[in-house]
Amino acid sequence: MMAKPLAALLALLLLLGPVAPLGHAQTIQYPSPTTLPFLTITQGPLLLPDGTAAAPSLARDAQIGTGLSFGSETINFNLNQGTHSIRFTSSMMAVAKDYSLRWSGTSNQADAAATLYLSQAAPGHGRVTTDGSTLGTWSTGTLYAEAGKVTAGSGTGVTVNETANVRTVIYKVTILSTNCVAAATTCDLTIATLPAKTFLKAVIADLTTTYACTAVCTTATLSGTLGTSAGGTQLLASMDLDAATAQFGDADAELGASLNAAARSANGALFNGVLMSWGSTTTVTYRITSGTGNLGDGAATNLSQGAMVFYLVTEVFP
């Protein structure tokens, strides 16, 4: 009675091929049928060899070089190039030179038409593209915009250094009254240091909270200036810090000696703004002045409140 079941079991084992126990795991060699069955693993892990770029350990049947290979804390995506096309490690994702990161315009559909691309324009230079048009490229410290790109000139002895170098930026800094602790009637703070070749296009000061004194100093006597030296008024003339919240720098009377109408007339009204030092940096200093009594005791402020926000619009020549 046992002959037929034993014969069936033997036939099944022969069909599956040799089964060799390896500790708690088993290696199963299965012939290559026309249609593979579903494989359900109820207890893992499923252990695979590392494989190589040319022969991944988990590969596409019709293209053996396409698949996954592994290394120490590394997963490689191999796309039949004989090299690792994309690599994930514990700290990064590395992509081969000619590949790009793309976002499709359809939710949950990676194979839909792409609308945004992030790629490498050249070693060390990135490129952002949308709908087939390059928006710009960037490298260390430099951004290039395609839309405003100037057509390069040419000729003997001519070297075009830049064609669309974007260098206009807005700098914003907020200063609270707690910064002012000087045991003096003046308090100076360098709010910015401008690089050489900076063209300062505009300065706006936004007094968001009026200044007031707790003791020693007198609230009604508080004022401020902004210049390229301590106590200087080259950028903004004297500002009333205690009267009411306000913006300074949007009227000519509020501008300092380097930015006001008189300065513009002196250079033929060619442009609004001021060209700072071409060969060295320039400091921008905010001074708070008390008409009566010290602003602090050297360790703590005598001010109870006050907040000023400065905006500098700058353009740096390359």
C-alpha cells in the first residue's frame, strides 16, 4: 500500500532537484520551467550572495546584468552596464555621471512624463531642468540662470568668464535689544561684512518693536544709525527708535550720505546704490545711541524691549 505514495514522493524530489540542508536553511535547485510558480517565503531571511555589477545576485532573467548586488552596508542597482549605476550606502545615494533624478507630473506613477530633472551638467556642476528647459546650473558658490544668459562674444585674445552668473541676494538680520549691554551711551554691532566688489543696491530697516529703557537710560532719547564705520551714517541717517514702529530707507531723507539723492547726483544719477570697496571687505555697523544714561552695565542691558530687522540687497561682481 505504501509503494505508490513513496513513488510519488520520489518523483517529486527528482523534479525539484537536489535539496541540501545547510544548518536551518536549505538550498533548492529548481529546473528552469516555462512558467515559474509563485514563491512564498514564510520564514526568513532569504540570503543572497553579494554578486557583482556584471552578474547581480538578483537579476532579470532576460538581461542578467540588470538587477541588485550587495556589499558591506551597500545596495547596488546594476542596469546592464557592467558597472554599478546607482548605489545606496548607510550615508548616501550615489548616481553615475549620466543619470538624473526626475519627478513625474502624476501622483504614484514614476513612468509618467517627467516635469522636473536634477542632473549633473559637468563634474562639480549641477543642473535643474523643468519641462525640457534648463532653469539654471550651479557649482561651488555660484548659480547660473539660463533665462538671462548673455550671448558670449569671441575673438582673438577674448576670454568669456561669465555669461549668466546670479549674484544678487537679499540679506536679512534681526537684532533684539538684549544685544545691547555696553556700559556706555552707545552700542555698536557689526550686522554684516560685505565681500569685496559688492554693489549695495538698497538698505531697509524695519523697526518691529520700539526700544524702551528699564532704568538708567531715557526712552525718549533713543536713536539709531547704520554705516560702514562705528557711528557712521553712510547708509541710514538717524532713526527714532522709541516713537513708533516704522520702516527706514524708503525715503531719501532717511538714506545716508552714500545712498541719498546727493550721492546719486554726484555720480551723475547713473544708478541707485553704492559700490563698496573693490579690493577688500566692508563692514556694516548698527549703532544705538542713548541721549541720557548708559544702555547697559557691561553684562546686561538697560533696555526693556526693542527689535530691528535689516534688509540688505547686494550684488557681488565675480
